[in-house]
Amino acid sequence: MDFAFDARTEELRAKLLAFMDEHVYPAEAVAHEQRARLTSPWDTPAVVEELKAEARRQGLWNLFLPDAQYGAGLTNLQYAPLAEITGRSPQLAPTALNCAAPDTGNMEVLTQFGDERQKKQWLEPLLAGEIRSAFAMTEPEVASSDATNITTLIERDGDEYVITGRKWYISGAMNPDCKIFIVMGKTDPEGADLRRQQSMVLVPRDTPGLEIRRAMQVYGYEDHYHGGHAEVVFDRVRVPVSNLIGEEGGGFAIAQARLGPGRIHHCMRLIGMAERAIELMCKRAVARTAFGKPLAQQGVVQEWIADARVAVEQLRLLVLKTAWLMDTVGNKGAHTEIQSIKIATPRTVVDIIDRAVQLHGAGGVSQDFPLAELWAAARTLRLADGPDEVHQRSLARRELKKYL
């Protein structure tokens, strides 16, 4: 394993770091001011579109997609350090580069499993950043961490599918630019194999029967920049059978394929969030005095900073190893490591950000620093893409198999 950055990664890192300094960080306050003046809280601030145009001009566009026909053609190992940089400003940077979830996962699904018509109609405008998308799987009435539990029905009626169900925390759905939903439901609820009952279909936003019922908050935040998280009802929604992605019964397998790269992206962005928290912690420590000396000279503060640095370096190596394995032996071969990073990274980053909040006192929980919002995002990722306990259960079973 050689984690030294190759020439292309070094070039992109340099360009991206400059882009962050020159455009993204200055735009954070501007975006906040512009959003306060918008008619709808879900509209996109003008500065975000300016960032997207500049990123595209600089060639910092669709970096996440390894398929060179559609994206930058980077490996997971090449993209990982770039995702980390964008994590330093998670509200703006991923969107600016057209590398924000859930669009990234949806584009990967369409690239791998969509037919030519689906790619032309939906993948191309997503790649161009002209529209946004949503992935509708999670349901309020069942434990959706077990995808076999979902109850949304996708019933065949001649040349159409009829979709009935209720979803929530559907990321991006509040954004008016969200034009297409990938919906996971059951086409064969009585099927013998629990993992062959699910399918995925494309549902345009303007389809009759699709209702965006309300925005869901995350620790009091509505995540405007990513288009919010919505409760969505499908009341006998009808779409052509040609809107099926892949084959009937293939939904579970597609979902698993979608999650592997997504977990790398999430974890590397989380490391970027932790790096920003450490930076803010250090600046605060040298600038504030308490009980007669700078916070930076307080032993407990030094311990926090040292422990945070050690933890971040450990996490980065584990995530890079996982990215390397995905590139060399595939998602299945990296299964243990993918689950390991999903368990370790959000948990550790939450702790680092929490220390940074503590060091900032009242400022840490205020809107004057990004820490409270970073904490909420990181804490949520202990649930998104499967809670810690699901991954621990699977990982433990895999370990125990060696001794049975």
C-alpha cells in the first residue's frame, strides 16, 4: 500500500485548496446573508451558483465519479484526499464541485445500472449540475436500517408501476431543483428471498400523487444547502415500467453498490470536518485567557488537541486503506474495512467537534462558528447509511466466522 499522492492527485489538491481559500471560505458568510433574504428558504443562494460555475471552469467538477466517460475518472484513493478538503466546508464545497450527496450516489446508480434513455433524461442533467435528485428509501414506520423491512409497494399494472408508501428524511427533496426521485420499494413482497423483493424506480417530482409533506429537522437544523430532508408520500403514483432501474428484485443489490463509495466520501469529508474543528480549537486556545493564562497552556486543552491529532491520523490511514482495497479488490473485498470506517469515523469526529465546542464555550453552540452545525452533521452520520450497531453486528459476525 502506497498512500503517497500521485501527480494528478497533487495537482487537483493544489487547485482545490486554492479554490477553498479564494472562493469557498469567503462565500460562507455571503451565502448566509443571501439565504436570509430569499423568498423561500429552500432556494439556492446566488453565490452557490457562482461557486459551481467557477469550479467547473477550473476543472473541479464531478471528481467523485470513477467512470471517465461521465466523471473525472479518479480512483477511490485519488478522490479520498479531495473529499477530505471539501469536508472543511460541508455546506458549500461538495455542492460547488457537484460532489454532494445524495446526487453522487444517484449518479453512480444511473451510471452503473441505468439504461441509455434513463441516462439521457436524468444522468446528463445531473452531471451538468442543472438539476438535483433524491433517494427515497427510509420509512418512519419500520426500522429502515434493515432494508428488507421497507413497506412501500411497487405494483405492476400493465405497462405501469403503481407506488404506494410513505418515506422520510429524504435528503434534497425540499430543493425546488430536485426533479427526480429514486424510490426503493417492494415489487415482490411475498418473494422467498428477502433480498430479492425490492426494486428501484425513477419517479419525476411532478408525478401526480407524489406529495412533499414537510421538511424534517436535524437537531433543529433544516440543512438548506443540501435541499433539506423531507417526508414524502407516494399515493398510488404511476410511472412507466421503463422507469425501473436494472431488474425487478435488484433493488437491494443496487443499494449495496451505492453505499460502498458513499461511505468513503462521507468518512473523508468527516475527516475534513475534524481538521477544521482542530484548526478552530487551536486558534481559540491561543486567543483566549482563563484563570490567568492562555487556554493553550491549560493541560486539559493540550490533551484534547493532541488526542484529536492522533485520532485524525489514525482515521485517515484506515479510510485510505479502505479506498485502496476498493480499487484493488472491489467493494466485497473491502467489506470489513468499509464497515470499520463507518463505525469509527463519525463516532470519533463527533467527539473531536464536541471538544472544540467545549473550548469555544457559548460561541461553540452559536451560529457565529460552524461547530454546532458540524456537530449535528457528524452525529447524524452515526445513523445515516446504517447505524453503528448494524455495522458492528455484521462486522462481529464476519470476525466470528473465522472460529466457527
